[in-house]
Amino acid sequence: MNSNTISPRDAQWRQQLRDAIPAKERTAIPRAKMPELDPSYRISCNEEVNQGLNEEQAVTEATRCLDCPDPQCVTGCPVGINIPGFIKNIQRRNFVDAAMVLKETSALPAVCGRVCPQERQCESRCIYLKMKKPAVAIGYLERFAADSLRLSGSNALPKCLPANGKRIAVVGSGPAGLSFAGDMIKLGYEVTVYEALHQIGGVLKYGIPEFRLPNAVVDVEIDTLAKMGVTFVKDCIIGKTLSYDDLRQLGFDGIFIASGAGLPRFMGIPGENLINILSSNEYLTRINLMGAGRDGWATPVPKGNTVAIIGGGNTAMDSVRTARRMGAQRAIIVYRRSEEEMPARLEEIKHAKEEGIEFLTLHNPIEYIGDDKGHVRRMRLQRMQLGEPDASGRRAPVPIPGDIVEIDVDVVVVSVGVSPNPLIPNAFQGLDVSRRGTLVVDDSLLTTLPTTYAGGDIVRGGATVILAMGDGRAAAASMHAALSASSTD
């Protein structure tokens, strides 16, 4: 059954749930608050900060949902989850059923429930906002349902169609690749996912700290895909280990490129090549994926008493909060706009402040100063003010002439954006590439190579987990349509 179709039986019990508690009583229920670890404790460890709703909190929050006849929350979800359907199952205490509704359209519900910006997507369309009330906590409930499935020990798997004899290769095991693989395996394809690193998960493993997204949670989602039949190949660099021609010779009927955007950007200012200035990609990868700072791991990573992170996005927040856990006494966010313009989630900003992070907004680095051994020791900051809105819709930062300050630093982590790694564009002859290094695709996400599609950051240049997953689903639908049409010609 399509996830947005309601059977007569489901329609009946959902109507019963609506009738059981009048709408006026539902709207009077306050939104659930997420239990969190105490800040003084959590900065000493890598445990997950958000602890999840308990059963009673989840059922009560699910009861708030009005089960709208035209649920706009669904239109705000890039992967099209049947949001009222899974929430009403929670209200009815059918937690495994709720998770299986999620699994119909999302390969990674436990991930999305933790890291997706629901406040800008599904929750931003909630009818409660028109009543000047907090939206239903869709993200909290998604996490609860997915975690309930994991903790229940259930062996339930999404249904897959019989094998159709066609083979598909996926380049990259991040959110776009995993989402694509999940949809294609359900449609009966034989799917092989190639990952360049030694762990499956892509940015979910190397880019997001465990205090926000535990690796064990990601591993369960990946294990589900493996049980459904997806094959994972690690330590295989497509473009080096295997070429485009190699993939075709191996008999793959279609290729989905989801290699992400792992090439860090720097600002090109004086002193940026000093020791202990590194990108957020390198910093987080060393710690999250390669065990830096953990017992039994020899991976080096710079530490310092004063660590400055340049940027204001979620990756910057992940980096600065990680620095705090790595022992920094003073961890600072340096951002050229004001806090109101920060692209990071409000929850991440809140958590950072609770953990003692300093926010140095309306400042922009213009030079780093080192000691006689080449280590960074100070940085010069240009004070900024906000001018007219730029192309992003945010007010552009403008330097205040002559207003420059200096602060001491031991480590600097630059988090001002990423670009696609040029390996795939260079190795796959015939791919059309934009001036930003992203792959050019049409509306179906088809590249300029036959039956080769692409999505996620390799196309967008840098976006959220859920947008990458949406691309994976869209590409799967497009490839399936094209391969199905060709097989009937």
C-alpha cells in the first residue's frame, strides 16, 4: 500500500482516535520537552545529549496531532513520510507499526529524528502554528518510533518486490546513497553500495558527533538495509579502485553517484597555513571516525586551551562542541553575521550556549599570527556590521573601517563550507560539471552519462541529511521508471 493511502480499517480507527478526544482538548496539551543530559556532565563525555521521549510523553505528544484532512506537514518532508499515519500509531501505542510506516518511505528514520531540521520542514507546516501554538514535535516522535523498533528486538523489515534481475551500483554510503539503496532494493533490484572509507555511513559517521548521532544508531539502520539485501563494499574508491568502465563491465544497469562534498573550503587569508589550523571536515573525521582522543587510538588531533571555530552552521556547532569535549577551556564561535542569521539549528545553538561556548558574532578573521615554530597563536578579527540582504536573503556583513581586534588562539577550525571532491567528475569522462564543481543533472537527476544519476551534496554542493535523502528517493523513482521503460521496449 502507498504510504499516503489509508485503508477503510485505518480510516475507521483514526476517526475513533479523533472522536475520543475533542480538538479543543488536544490543542490545550503543551508540547513535549526533550529530556537532556546536564551540561556540566555532557561536556565530559560523548554521550548523546537528547535522551528521547519516554512512552507516556510520546503518546501524549502524538495525541496533540489533529490528523488534518490535508496534512501540510507531509508536503514539508523531503522524503514524503506519512506523518499522520505514524503518529496515530504512536497514539494507539502500536510503536512497531509506527516505525514500519516510517520505513515505507525513509531508510533512516532514527537518523532523521535526531538531525533533520524539522522546525524548517515538516513542523513549519503544522496547523498549530496558525493557532500561535508550538507545532507537534514530529521529529521527537519520529525518533521515538524508530528507537522503539530497535529496542523491541523486532525483526520486521520493509517489504521488497521479487528480484527483477537488474543490478545497480551506488557510489557513496552517505544519506543520499543509503536512501536510494533502500528504495531500489524494495523495487527488486540488486544493489551494491561502494564506500571509500573503512566504515559505512559517509557523513553520518565522519561528520556528525556521537553526542548528536550515536554510531550505534546509524549501524542499526545500515544493518536493516543489509538484511533487506543491499551489499556494502568498503575501502573502495570509485574513480581509483574501480573506474566507470569497470562498473559497466561488472554488469551494472544503472549507477547512482552520491559521493558528497568532502572537499573543505578555506578563506585564503594570511597565515592560514600555520600549524593547528584545519578544516572542520578533517577535525571531525579524526575524532568521529578515527578515534582521536579515545583510549586505544593513536590518531593525532590538535588540542588547545583556546579553540576558535570559524562559521555559524551545524558543522561549526558540532566542531565547537567537540572542542569543548576535547578539553578546550575556551571554545569560541567566530561568525561574520549576527546570531539571528546563523544557519545552525536553534537547538544546536541552545546546546552550545549551555555548554559554555562563546559566541563572537559580527567578527571575521583577516589574518592568523604564528610563533617562531609555525604554530598559530593569535588571530586578527575585523568587526562587521549588517548591510542590505544578499542573494541568500540574509543581511550581508560589511566591515567597519579600522575596527580590528586580536585574540589569542591555540587551534582554529575553519567551517565555512565544502565543495564536491573532483575525483568522480574527473574520472567519469562525459559528466557535465558546473563551475562550482557540482554534477549537472536534469529534473530527473539524470547526469550526462546514460542511466547514471546523481544526488545529494555532489549535486547541491552542501545541504542537509534530509535533502540528500530526498534526492536519493527521487533518483530511485526516476531510474526505476527509465529502466522499466527500457525493458518493455
